[in-house]
Amino acid sequence: MPERSLRRLAKVAGTRDILNIMRGLGVAATVALAACGPTNHPVASAPSTLPPRYVAALPVPAPEPIVNHPPARLANAIGQLHRQFSGTSGIAVRAIDGGWTVEAGGRHRLPQQSVSKLWVAITVLDQLDEGRLSLATPVLVRPQDLTLFHQPIAALVAKNGGYQTTVGDLLDRALTHSDNTANDKLLALVGGPGAVRGMIARKQLGDIRFGPGERALQSGTAGLVWQPSYATGNNFEIARSHLPMDRRIAALDSYVADPPDGAAPLAIADALARLARGELLSPAATHYLLQTMGNSVTGRARLRAALPVGWQISHKTGTGQDLGSRSAGFNDVGILTAPDGARYAIAVMIGDTTRPMRERQELIQAVASAVADYQAGRSGGSEATN
């Protein structure tokens, strides 16, 4: 049934009648109702098992975006922020429903670090859409599954010699708390790095790499080779501190020069825009992912810190290793939604710098502020596309 017919139906029939008709057609009710609603934003809540893609039997095409010229004032502001920051960085801002993009250094491949958890999550939810997994799928996290660095789940594993949980719980931990063990367990569940790379290629996400997993990535960046003992206590940090400094510098130089988890900010902003428009996952999976990203507790001093009252954010941070005053990988990427519904996909990535953390945070905040200032002028009628 075409969208126009559904809209006419919505005017004359009640919700119960529409549901009955949809059941008769064998069409998912959540998608049918979405076609009758006033907005294209995902509204369905995610069931424990997301529906397979047979919902395509009721096509609800997204409106073609209106392509405007990039706003000159915002482009100038982003360019200036990029030029003034001391270090290697990249910034990309895409108007999700407006069709324009502003970028500075956005085509260079920079370390993602935990931003890459986003691609694991999309791979998981893609398999849920296909009926291969469920949010309720049981998962046992064992002591041998532990990784390193930030892994709050480790305390639960140690308490009972293992932690029985679900795919949904692991997704929440990986996205909201950036738990490395939760993410690596999901990575193994979907088929390893090759499965994520396959998803990136299949959905044509562009210049986005996916690394070998947390253990190998972080060990290689430090100049070490992974050993299971590194997963407990501070054994990794001790082993790293015993390395000769020239070896650590060489390993970090190699990582920054060609990061195995590297991605162009422009490609990430484009992928986020497509996610927000519902082009990567089913409506229910899209809603679930954006809502979970909105509940993130990491990076409170990054994009989120600069948003005016009334704005919403769904985002994923990434933070790499430090060597003295040098930092490799300090990022925040996400979708910002203004009070009037205007949406922007943003990727701010710092690949290599010796500037202190506060200045790194301020760069990310300044990009969010520039977008909010542009939106305020646009809403006030003082600026359209220039």
C-alpha cells in the first residue's frame, strides 16, 4: 500500500482499524504507523528480537534531501578552529536533512579508538534485523574474555568467575560506558573483525577501517605483543613501562602514520547522517541505537558540554594512549538535534597532539558551539546558507 493511501487511511480510520488492516496485509505494524506519522524520525521502540527485513514489503521512501550550498559562516568558523589547533586533527559537519557538508582536515584517516565500537554495534543490529541474533540472546563473559583499559564488566566477571548476560546488556555497556570487554565479546559473537569490515563494505560507508580488536590494537600501539596476563590488574601498564622509550615512540609513530583503526571524519559524518535517516538499519534498530548512544556517560566535557538547553545528542567518544605529553586519538562523533528538529552529524577527531586534555576538549566543544550558533542564526532568519 503506497504511503499516500496510508495517510488518507489515517485520516478516516482509528489506530485499531489500521492495525487490523496491517495484520491482514502481513505488514509490521510499527512500520505502517510510522508511514502515517508526521515525522521521518525513528519512533518505534526496539523489541527483544528486531523484525526481519520483510518490512521492505511496505516501502516508505525517505524524502530526497534539499541540497544547499555549505554555509560560509560555519565553514569559516570550522576552518579557523582547525587551523588554530596545534596537532593533527579533522572536523566534519553534515546537515542530515539539508544536504551540505563542511569539513576541515576531514579527508585524512585518523585513529578512531573507541569510536569504532559504533561499527560493532551496527553489525550486531544488522544481524538482529536479519533474525540471526536477539537482544535477549544469552552470552557468558568469562575471565579469558577480559581485555584491558576501561572494562567495568571485569568486576562482575571476577565476582563469580564469569558473568551471564545478554546481547542487549553488552551493547548498552559498550556504547554508554565504552566497555572494552563488552565490545570485544560482541565482536566475537558477530564473527570477528572480518564481519565488521564486511558490513562497512556492504553498506558502502567509505574510508572507515576496522582494526584487529582491542587487545592487538592497544598492544601494537604500545610496542607490545598481547599476552593474556595483560588483562588483569595493571600488568599491561607495567609491561609497557618497561619498554625502551625509543621502541614506544617508534610504535606510536607507526600507529599514527597508518592507523589500522583509522577513518576519515568526513566518512564518519556521512555514515552518521545515513544512520539518522534510517538508511543503515531497520526503524526499530535505528531508534534503539540512537537512544542508547544518547545515554552515553563518556565524554561529558566534549560535544555534550557545549550544547545549549533543548538540544539532544547521540554520540560515541574515543580516547587513545598517551606517551608523555603526546596523545594519539581523542575524538567525539555524534548526531546533534536542535529544538526545532534540525539534525547535524559531527565528527571531531584529534589524531596526534601534545596539547593538554583541556585544549583538546575545548576544540571539540568549539565545533559543537559553532554548529549551535549557526542553527540559532538560521532559526532566527538571519542566515540561510551563507
